[in-house]
Amino acid sequence: MNSTVCQLTLDPCFIRTHNWLIHIFVSTDTQLESLLEDLGLQRHYKEKLSLSTILQIDEKTMSDEPTKSNSDLPFYFLKKLMMVNVTARNVKCTSVNESPCDATSGETELDFDNLFDSLHSGDMLNPLDIITALFLCSDGFVQQEIALKMSMCQFSVPLLLPNCDTKQCTLMLWALRDIVKKYRPQSLSESKGFIEDRIVVSELPMISFVRLGECSLSKSEILNKLLSNSQQYHDTFVHRNMECGDSPKKISNGLAEITWYLPCGNKNMDVFSEPVAVANLRGDIASFETQFSFLCLTSAAVFVFFDNLDSQCELLTNQNHKAQIFLVGNHQSNRSSMDALKKVANQLRLTNSNILVKTKQMNDADFVKKMRNTVRDVVENPKMKMGIEQMAHIAHELGILVDEDSPDCQTAKKNADAITAEIQDILKYKESELPLQGQIWKELTCIEKEEYRLRKAGSKNIEMYKSDLQKQKTKLRERQNSYDMSKAMTCFINAISNPGIERCYFLKWMRMNLDNLSREKLSVLREQYKKKYNSKNKEEIKDIDRQLSNSSLGTEHFFREMGQIYEASVSLPETHPSRQQLHHLPKLCAQLLLDGFPIELVDGDASNIPLRWVSDVLSQLNDMVSPKSKILVVTVLGVQSTGKSTLLNTMFGVQFAVSSGRCTRGAFMLLIRINEDVKKILNCDFMMIIDTEGLKSPELAQLDNSHEHDNELATLVVGLSDITIINIAMENSTEMKDILQIVVHAFLRMKEVGKKPKCQFVHQNVSDVSAHEKNLRDRKLLLQQLNEMTQAAAKMEKKEENKNFT
């Protein structure tokens, strides 16, 4: 090899060619590698980033310091995105070698050469490159989470993800699967109805925007103006006038992004009266013909931005598509470009309305208005509507990969569909397939509570009374054991027994399928309720009300049934085959907790904890992690619908199961790992977050024991937690009085058992600058009330030495 090199070096001409070849090889083959290395993501290109990695708490999570190096950028972006922070895309390093401003360094002379050589944005990374790199280095669940949070921030999300090394792109169907949108088209504005659906199955017209050659107009900026109403402008797409938006793109050319414009039914605010999907292709279509063909085959209209057209423009004329083509140009005075435009327009049989030219006399606002009218015509009379799910067929035909085609994902889908396809009537399904958590479990709950409280004992012999209760419990457990395990539960347990990634896919498919079913059922019931809520027949309304309460079905119901099957089996003799078969269930659940899935701690319907099940799951968890691991428990308490789950989701970037169409019931726990670098600071190895049902729920208000239910829940979670976050949703604190009373009792009882829980009051939605001052009296009053309540509660608890809350 060395001798060959020596011979080659003799010919200077060859050296130049040889170096050129090496240069080409390096620049095309490792463009992606070098960027991933720069971002510190190279090892994640093969070992993908997982949700548990992203959610674990480390030094970066806890500090708000600006990024010092490029390798911090992806995690800085992710941290902000997980908290649904709309500034997440403004990512750049404050590099150490940035020269301070002349004024500050005390230089007063004019240095003209230096004036124009100031820091150039070429050193900065384009936000689109960071987003593309993260999608390429993440597993399907992280991709789904990123897409969901980006869509919440009203950022565009990847539809076609390019890989510049393999020159292959992928349709991001699975990544967008979890996005659910609500909107109100014009037709429903009178009735105040709305449509709620997964965005990938919604059939909407798609309008695509692409660029041919160089273009002096900023396509993305015009798109942002097009989609923003007069009251607020929002940067949906990254454009050249944004922070780092003008940095050259290294790996994100060929990326097709998508966003949705969804009307709210208000004529003064809606830009378009009907919903529309908007796609935007990065880079020149001459270099990305596959992506361009895909957009032409899936869109109702394609807007092509150009400066100069080639009269032989076969790229535009060769497309066999149904999409309308619109040409968008910046006015050029030279004759040849006008002739070329005329020739292409004739070949494509375009009319005047299909050609939009921004003349010198026209400013951006007028041009956007003209363009908006053109888009409006297409949206209101679309020739074609298509959901992203249907686009997969076209992607396959064009040789575009689809992320959902992975074998794990497809097997999991089949397993989940096999269970959910059986569901016709949710209430009947629960009775037949999940029988153990129904009436029997509620009766067991009452007996268990009576066992400890003995309120109905009266003058009976206490030991005899306890023994009677024990017999009743045994009978109910026998009844539970008399049921054979239902087909649905057998399939469910088999599917979650599958290893690794397939189990995660299965649970996600289950959750999405069940949400879809609940949403369908609930929308029908809401319609009935709307029609009848003024009717005289109170029983009818009560019935619909009951159905609304019972019509939700989520994965938590399957886990609840699993817990009951396990608890019933534990009452059997140890050698019993059923007990032997089921002893592995707690381990399965513990593994899910470790993977970051929320598990039900308190059954919200029966207001009970399946003690044996939960303690066995937690002891299995204890065996899986290193011995003597410390856990810090954080709980949130507050009135229903004050955004407790949202607060936790935003603080920790997690996704608490908020079932479609209803609030959290009971309490759910979720485990988050603490990274080595902050274990000493936080003095724990894991953080357990508990999300609770809202107190003072209107559903329970009709029941006699709703006050008791709230007391039980508050006492339990305050007792379990090291830190209780009490969530107050408004500026005034009067509605919190009842809850505070509940909490004070709980705190006094904790003191009795030697626990000193911490309590944080969180005021949400207090944005006014004067709020702190104006609420000073309120806060003083709050403390006063807390002190009064403490004294009252102390009297009731017969611990009158407690005078103050603090």
C-alpha cells in the first residue's frame, strides 16, 4: 500500500484528482457522522435514545445555565421541549471564545477590517439539523414524545425524515400517531360542537410548499405569516430571520415538515374556515425528486417558489399527479425568465390564478393576503383529502421507508387489535372480560374498611364481628377465583410478557386504541346529554351521567384486573397451580415501572389500594434496583381540573395517563431515575411521582361520603410523600379552604407517626406583574386560615399543643 502511495505522489495532476476524490468521499460520506460527533450523539445513532434516558434527572435538568458546547445543544433543546417551552428551538452556544464588544473592552479606535469580520452564523448550528439529528438518534417512543411536544408548542413536525448518508427518507407515521387535535369547522360554530381526532387518521386537504433553485423570498417566513392571524404571529417553521435560522443546513435538506391549521369557529380569528395540513420541503426539489413526487401525489395543491425557471423544466412537467400546481415568483425584470415562465405555464395548462408574482410595488402583507386567498380557494373546494395513514401506500410505491413497518411495531399492533376489536359496548365488555374489578371488588373494599374501623359493630362481640367480616371476605375471594381468566386478560398478560421493545409498542397501541374507543363513545353520549340536559326526566339524565362516568376504558383497567387476579390467587393454597402460574405478574409490573410507565396505586372507582398486589410489585422493584436505593416521593394535590397532571408532565417531562374525556381517577405512580452526578445533591437514587385524582370532584359530590373520600386520599398521599405540591389554580385562595382543612388533618396525623412532610403551595396562572403585591393580603389571610384550621383540627385530633400551621 505504501509503495502505491509513493508512485501516486509522483504525478501532481493525479495528486489533485486524488485529493479531490478523498474530499468528495469525506464530505458526502461522513457529513452525518461528523455532525453527530459534534452534537455528542454518535453512539445513539446505533443505540437509540430511550425515554428513560431523556427523563432521568441530571445536572442539566436542574441548571438553567446556557450551553457551552455543541454537545449540550440536543439535550438543552430536549429539556426545554419536554417542558413545552416555545423557546426550545432558540438553541446556540455561548462559546467561551466570543470576543466581548468593543465598547466594553475599552477600545475607542475604529478598526474597519474587524468590523465586517464579526462572528458569522456559519459557526452556529441550524435548529433543523439538531431536530433531524435527534429524530435519527431516537427510538420510536422518544420520536413520538418529541413530535407530540413540538406540536403542542405549535412547531412544525417531521413528515419525511431524510438520512443524508443513505439518501433514503422515512415517512414518520408512528412518530405522529399520538397527536390528537380538537377543532371546530364553520359548520359546527352554531351548535358549539367540535371534532376531536388523531391527526394521522383525519382526512384533510394538504397544501405543500417547495422551492426550485435559489429563491430570494423566504418561503418559511411567508408560510408563518400565512398561517398567523392578525392578532398574533407565530414562528411555526424555522426561517432565515430566526436565531441561527440562516446557518447552512448540513443534514436537514430533504426534510419535509408538516403542521396543521385548525379553525376554532370564530370568523374574526380563523384564517381558514376549514382544517388544512401544510407541508414544507427543505432544500431544492431538483435534489430531492422522491420527496417532491411524494408531495405531488398526496397534496391538494403544491406551491413552487422560484427565482429563475428553466424553460426545459421537466421536473415540474413530468409529474403524474392530481395536485394543482401554483408558481410563486419574485418579480424579475429580465425577459428570458418571463419567457420561461410562460412556456412552463402553458405546458402545465396553468391559468392566471395559478401564478403568483410578488411585484416590486407589493409589500409582504399584500403578497401574503393574495396568497391566503389562493390557499383558501383550494381548502374550501379540495379535489383531494388524505390522512397520513393513507400516505403510507404512496410512500411504499416510491421506495420511501415507513417507521411503522418495523416487525416489533406490527406484531404489537396485531396483539392490541385482537383485544380491542372485540369491544362493542364498553360497559358490557367490562362486565364480561374484566369481572373481578366490578361489584365484588367494591364489596371487598367496604368490608376491608369496616375491618379496621368497626363502625357498624354496635353491641356485637368485637372478635365475633371481625371473624364474620373475615368469612365474608373469604367468600368474595372464592367468588373471584371461580371466574376463569377471560380471553382478553390472557392475551393482555401474554403480550406484556414479551421482551423489551415489543411490550412497549403493545402498551402504546392499547392506549391509543382504547382512547379512540372511549372518545367515540363519549362524543355520542355528550350529544345525547346536550339534547336532554333540559328535559324533565331526571332519571334519563342520571343514566347518561352514569354512562359518561363508566364509559372510559384505559390500560389501567387491564392492570387493575391483573392486580385482582393476583390478589385472588394469593388467597389460594401455595401449591395451587393457579397461584403458581400467576406469581410472575408483580415482576412484570415492576419492570414496567422501571421502564417509566405509570402504574395505578389507588383504584379511583373503588377508592381502594390492592395492598398485596402493590406491595409485591414494589418488593420486586426493590430486588431489581441496587439494594438500599433511596426514593424521594413527590405528590400533587388540588381541586379537580386545576391542571395537576399537566403540572407534573411539564415539571418532569412525563406523560401521565389522562384518559380521553375525563380526569385522573385514583392515584398513579411513576418512577424517574436520578443520574449519578446529582444523587448526592438530591440525596436519592429515584424519584417517585404520584399524580392524584382531583379533590372536590363534582361526580362524587352527589355521594354522601365524598368528603371522607377526599380525606382518605389526602391523608394517604401526604403520608406517602416527602414533598406535597398543593396546586392552587387561581389568584384567590378561598376555594382552597376545604382542601387545606383536609391537608391540615393529614399533617397532624403524620406528626404523630414521626414524619415531617414538606409542603409546597403552587399558584398557577398568576401572570400579572402586580400579582405578588396584590396577593400579599391573600397570602397573609391564607396563613391565618391555616393557623385557625390547625387549631380547630388539633382540637378534633386532641393534640391541642399545635397552635400554628408552620
